[in-house]
Amino acid sequence: MSRVLAGRYELLEQIGEGGMAVVYKSRDKLLNRYVAIKILKPEFIKDLKLVENFKKESQAAASLVHSNIVGVYDVGREGNINYIVMELVEGKILSDIIKDEGPLDYKRAIDIGQQIAAGLSCAHKNHIIHKDVKPHNVLVTKDGVAKITDFGIAKFVDNATIVGNADTVMGSVHYFSPEQARGGYVDEKSDIYSLGIVMYEMITGKVPFDGDNPVTVALMHMNNDILPPSQVVSGVPPILEQIIMKATDKIQVNRFKSADEMMEALKNVDLISSIVGNSVYLGSRSGEGSRAYGNSEPEEEPGTVPIEGSTGKVDKKDKNKGGKKKVRLNKVKVTAIVVALICAIPVSGLIYHLVSNWGANGEITVPDLAGKTVAEAKEELDALGLTLEEGDTVYDSEYDEGQIVSQNPDADSKVKKGKVVVVSISKGAKEGTVPNIVGKSYEDAVYLIKKYGYEVGDVTIGESDMPKDTVISQTPEAEDEAKPGKSIDFVVSGGESDTVAMPKLLGLTLEKAKEELKAVGLTLGETSEGTSEAYGQGQIMWQQIAAGETVDKGEAINVKVSTGTEVSGPKSVALDVDFSNAKNLVFFLTVTVSDESGTRNIFTREQRLKEQGSEVISLSGTGQGTVTVLFDNDVEMKKNVNFNTGEID
């Protein structure tokens, strides 16, 4: 018999185990979907601070909704079980991928790194810092989607974890920042440092610092220089190496300002490498490829780079017969511009003179050009005294071919008259890229799926507060790569559900039962009375619909309330014993009662199965006393019992 939590989560099989929790594949009976449920191990339930953090911080993580973050759906407690309900991710842990396949191809590492940065960006914008970014906390789906897990969840201390004051867990030793090692101020840039270490491990197959114990490794993070990745493995693009070294700078202010900035830098690795080559980026060790732009004219002046069609200062002697202007820029300056654009190294004065044309007529607000054609955008900018420049053409599934995808400066930026606004233009969706249909109507979703060469797959209805017939999820996800002709499944909103799971009322008072019913949209129906040896006076002894069953909202539920037992002398009280804390699958149960008439065993080493979940035991006695429950030879609980009132505490 499988265990069901909260009347809806059916535990199917154990799929993972960590230092402080066990993870089960489970089925949400209410929404008819598979989920992962993380359950705090029994040995930690007495640590009230840990349990409270487990609940409070997981609720904060549940506010994060992003394709690169494992979703947290629910947090709860049932008896002694503290649990978190999460998205079930079918795939591999990044640490296993590195172990089995590392070092990874740099393009794959960049792709995973961008996705982790995107997830961190979402968290940071919601004022949540992960504090323990590492490959063990990144899941990669079969389609290559990276998802960060364990956001904000209190970490258990093990032999690879460092703690601060009051046993505050600070992070895993191989990946945490120097400020974490010092017990200093931790912010978003601490996560960026950890991501840099993860990138380093993906590229090289090993972490930069290792030692015999956590303290040794912590000191290395504080004091030792990181060996550049290119000195560990070959084939690392210099720009990628500089991004990793910038992210892992020991001084926080020298790192990327945000996860977004690091993500953008990673996006441009191949672009910048193709422009400047492998040797000019902040110096070269190989001595090869010393020219920044691959100049094929040997008679050019040393230290200059020809740029065709530019608007900078022109030397008259550089005009060719075709009338084209040739601008000469010092290689070092060109490289500095590239570096500044990618890694945010300040050369604002140089950029000011080379790419800006500032006027003196006050500030202008840059309009939002996304979705407009070049002609429409040019007309709008001309009217404001700004200049449009066409930049890259990019694949994009959101904007049609010819529409503007992005711009620099961003919309609503304040600029001077004459400022150049560079735009990227869509060349349509890349063949094999799944369109985004979430938030679209059913009709629009079908249109987009067919437009991009895919087939409409299974369409199901799910509970959501989104408008009816609006797409709430899709498989594969947007921007995933899939061959044309593949079916795309999606879920549309059926509006709010008209059914709920019936709560457990047995043992509750009538007032408490009313509260439980009202909380899920049900009402109390007819009440009757009866005698019971299992339930004390005033407790509900019977409910019309069993706990966990599906029932229509608004339905009235009939109950029967115990008047106690009519028998004089000893009275009976019901005790609910939860088996989840049993250490063995098969164990011996002993229940001992002490009251005014003496001490006796209700059960003596009777065999039970952990998978049975729980058992209601009828205790008989007089006056006041105690009940002690043992699993095998260990005391599981000891409670006070008032047989006169039926209360157990």
C-alpha cells in the first residue's frame, strides 16, 4: 500500500537521497501529474530551527517561476513528515554529466552556463540568493534544459560544507566564494563566483581547488590564485577563459555586476572570438594569430586595423577608387572596445568618441522598437532626432522576419539628440526551434505550431487561474530544438477546478472541522451523535466522505460526533501512530499505557510494515496517565493522556 500525503500526493518510489532528505517520485492525484516530493529525514525533525527554515525558505523559493529553475509547487507537513512538492525533472545531475563526459565541449558548457545564469537572474530579481550553486544542484533534461534546484532550502552540514555563526550553512566548500569562506557579506555576486567555478569544472573536468579537508579548500578560495583553464586543458577560447576568471575574481566588485551581464558575455563568446581571434584578447601565450581582424594587406601601417564603411575619422589617402572610406583604428583600441562590450571593462571615453554622436539639445527618451519594422522604427527615431543603425540579424520565434527583436540603448533610456540606436532584426524562427505558445489562446497555439512546421500533439485540460482555453504549459518547451514534424503537447486552462480533495475530519472538534471544510470550499452538513471507544467526547467519529476522495466544491458533508463511551469505569482514547519514522521496513511495535490502575502493554513487539503508513490504536484507561510507543527498541513517542476528556498531548 503506497503512502498518500495531504490526501493527494501518492508516493510511488524513491528516486534520490541527500544529506538531509529523501526524494520520491509521486503522483498528484488532484491534478493528475507526476511530481517529486522531498521529505526531511526523521533524524532532523526535532531540530525546530531546521524544520522552520525548511518550510519558510521553501515557500519563498516557490515564488520563482522560470524554465531554468526546478519549480516548487507546495510545502507542507503531515504528522512528523515535512515535505516539499517539486517539479519532476527527467534527466541527469550535472555533476554526473561532468563525471561521465567531462571535460565538456566549450560550446555545451557555455549553453549550460547561460541557462544557470538565467535561472540565477530570476532568483536575484526576486531577492533570493542561492548560496550553494554547484553541479549537484543542477539537473539537465534529456533535451538539454538546465534547471537549478534547492533554492533557498537550508543545507545540512556534511564533510563538504562550511558553516558560519549559529550553524548557518554557507555553501559547499569546492564552489563557494571567498566572502563565504570568511563569513562575510554574501550577495548575488557570491552566486556568480560559484557559477564561475561550475563553468571551470565543466571546461576542465575538475574544480580549481581541492584538499584533504574543507578548511584547506576554504583557505585556497581566500588566498590562492585560480590556475587559468587553458593551462589545464587545450582549446579554451581566450574570451571564455577571461569570463571565467572575471566571475571568480576574489574581490566582489571586480566580478560581473549581475547574472544577466555574465549571461550576455557568454552569449557573445563565439562572436568575439571570430572577430578578434584567439590571441589578441588581453594578450597571447601562443604568439599565433597576432592580427585582430585578419588583415590581408601587408602594406598597412603597423598597429592599425581597416574597418570598411565606418563613420569615424578618415584619412584622405585611404580612400580607394570605389569611393569607399577606410578608417584606421589602433588594434589595442579595437580590442579594448570589444572587451568593454563583453566583459564590462570601463573604456567609456573611447566608446564615447567612436560609437556615439552626442548633441547638446537635452535628453530624449528612447522608444520601444520591438516588433516594429526597420522602416517604422527609422521614421519614429528620425522624428526624435535619433539615428537607426541595423545590427545583427538573429533567429527569433517571437517576432516575424523583418521585425526588430532588441535594441541598444534599451527602451526608455535617456540619451542626447543624434544618438545612434542599434537594432537586431529577426530572420524568423530557426528551423527546428519550438515556438512559445504559453499564454496564447488555443486557436493561436495551433496556428503557431503549424506555422513552424510542427504537429499538434496531446491537448489536455489543467487547473489554472488563467482564462479558460489559455495554454498554461507545453512539451517540448519554447526555444527547445526539435525536428519539424514533431508533435507538441500542451495543457490549456479549464479555469479554476470545481472539485477538491476531502480533508480528514476524524478526531477533530466540530468547530475545527468547520474551519477545515471552509478552507477547501466545503460546508458542514447534518451532524449526529454516537458512542465511540476510539474517539473522545466532542470528537468527530465518522465523516460522510473519506479523506483524500474527490468532492465537488460547495458540497455539504455530514458527520457524526462522539459522545464518548457509555461504559462506566475505563474509557477509550484514539491514538494515531505514524509509521514514517520507522528505521526498518519491517519493525516491531510496542505500546505501553500507564494510568491510575497501573502500567500495561497494549501491544508487545507486534510486527508492522512501514509502508502501511499509520494505525489508529484504541487506548483504554482511567483518569490521567501516559502512553509510550516504541519502534523496535527505540522510543518513538511519549504523550500524556486524559482518559476523562479524551485529550492526548
